[in-house]
Amino acid sequence: MTVKSSSSTSLLTYSKMRGVVAILTAFMKQKRMGLNDLIQKLAASHSYACKHSEIPAMLHAGPKETETNGNSPSPPLSPTTAQINLGPSSNPQAKPSDFNFLKVIGKGSFGKVLLAKHKSDDQFYAVKVLQKKAILKKKEEKHIMSERNVLLKNVKHPFLVGLYYSFQTADKLYFVLDYINGGELFYHLQRERCFLEPRARFYAAEIASALGYLHSLNIVYRDLKPENILLDRQGHIVLTDFGLCKENIESKDTTCTFCGTPEYLAPEVLHKQPYDRTVDWWCLGAVLYEMLYGLPPFYSRNTAEMYDNILNKPLLLKPNISNAARDLLEGLLQKDRTKRMGAKEDFMDIKAHIFFSPINWIDLNAKKLTPPFNPNVSGPSDLQHFDPEFTDEPVPNSIGRSPDAALITASVKEASEAFLGFSYAPPIDSFL
């Protein structure tokens, strides 16, 4: 007969705990990588293995932009389309020296997001500063201009970050945005591991409302993930980062771009098939699943295995959620997009689901519902919910000044010309 001592039981528990921590740590590190960077890393290492025959080819493939209206494909974009010209600058007076740049509060592939205080009105803003050279090197200017275009349309929705104005110098682009300091949903999930169902329902409802509004403008978001979902100081969600949005996608239109974040890619994207607005509802399902369970639905530390799980593995739901939550997850995480919840009436399908029956949608959009969690920030300078990975980083001196004209090279001039029309100022009557 074998007898287990209390110490061996503790060791087993500790071992299991270490395993969970290792998985979560790997998950968080992987999520910090961009999809293109991840693909390049995997392709260079040749360390992946997967039973699904399409995955190795997909991992080597770069993003391709193809548009279809109904079933009719249009020709691929030519390189010259990247030279976007939206007209003369609307805000030629704006310049980096208008701001005191105080802290780094976020980072991305092309630059940083900084907390800044405007010198004339003492207001706090989040200023997204992007390097033109980096954008041009990866041929991403189309996505950057798309982000600006989408931001211009976000003025009427409570759960989308707002753009005050944008401007540019010879080597950088600047978005002057709402400053939101309640923290990323990812940050709070990281601390709490998962949320109770009422809290997850509240966030999912506000996210769905924001996605439904974007869809009403014929915009597909395509990159829903906890890092792109912020909490404001009251605890309401704010959707941010519109760099992967696709404009002009009407209800029956599709697109074929391979883009997104690995954990949240829908099966049709992985299959490199045309996809439509329902890709956002898959992502909502993945985020809701993560809020309830702590990890995305098909997560694996091995990315190729995770892709294979998304394509082939049935959705497994533990019994610790309500039947309504189970039914919603099964509907949103339906691998066949034509059968997915939202395929018929888009946001109306989600809004009418029994899981959201406790939600008064009019009150929700009016921010009359009390958020289930209050970030308790004391003011604009309270950075407790920002990752020290960002806030401990020194603010680059080059952020707050324009380059010396004598130092502007031909390549920088080329970068400047690629973003003609980027600058934006709202009409005067929008302040009245």
C-alpha cells in the first residue's frame, strides 16, 4: 500500500501550479509579438511541425490584400496605392513642441504611445507617435492611413477611442487621442486570471456594441484582443488600435488579408479563404472565452499546434459556466462562418441572445449601467494600471522635437510624401 504524505501532496500542487504559471508566462510573451514578427520567427527557425498541410505554407506567407464584392475578386493592390493623398493638411500649426511628453504608456511595431500634457490647455492626451521609416520598410502605410480614417469616424460611439487631431513631421506621424488610464483588459486578466460571468457579460456587451457600430460603418475590426481593449477611469471599455481595420466592407462583401493575432485568428483566415464581418464575432467569442477561462479557446504554446486546434479541434467547454454562456460561445466559435452567430443579422443576432438578456442596451450605450469593476484611478497622473515594462522606459528626446531640416535625407522626404493628407483637425463647430 502506498501512502501519500502531506509534503508530497504539496509538491504535486506546487508542480501543477508551476506548470500553469509557465503556460501563462509563455502565453503573455507570445501575445506581445506582432503576427508578422511571429511568422518570420517561425519561418526562420523551421521548428514548427503540424499535421495540417496548409500551415507550413501559411507560416511562410506574407500578408496579401485582396477584396471581393460578393464573389467577384478584384485585382491585387499595386505598390503605388500606398502613396495615399487625402488632400492638404487640415492642421498645419500642430507640432511636437506643443506637448510635454511625460511617460511611455504603450509600444508597438512602429512606435510608442505616450502620456502627454498640452502646454496651452494643460489637458492630458495619449499621443501615438509612429516612425515613418519603419512603416514604409514593412509597407504598412495603407494600414496606418486606414487607422486614421477609422478614427475620424469614431466620434459618435461611447466605447471607441476618440481622435482629437493628427499631424506629422518629416519623419513621424502623431495621433492625439483620448487618454484612457484604467488599464488594458489584458492587464486585468493577467492579474485576476479570469472574471465572473456578470463581469464578462458587461465587457462583452460593450465590446459587441462597439463592433456593431463599426460594422454599421462598413468597417471590419479584425484585431479584437484583450490588449486592444482598455478600461476608462469608471470601468467602461474603450476599443483602440484600428491599424488592421478594413473599410468599405458591406454586409455581403469579403476580404482575404491574412492578418490578426495568432490566438484569435478565425478558421477562415487560417484557411486563407475570403472572410466577412463574422470574423469579428469569432474574435468576440475568443475574448469572452478567455475572460471566463483565463486562456483563449484553442491555445497551445506551440503556435502551429494552436493553428491546427483552431482548424480541427472541437470546442471544449468546462461545466462551470451557465447554459446561456455555453450556447453563446458555441455560436460565436462556430468554425463555419456561414453558420456562426452574427452571420444572419450581424450585431442584432448577438444583441438578442439570451446571455445578454440582463443588459438594457439603451442604458448600456448611455453609460448608465454601473461597471462591475472600478479601476480607482486618482487622476491623469495615476499610472498604476500601466505595465511597468512601458512606464519605466525613458521618453526619447526625439519625440518632442522636429528634425533639423538639414538632416532630412531623401528617404525621409519619401516617407513624408507617402503620408500626404495625414494631418487632421476637427471642424470648429465640433467643439460647440
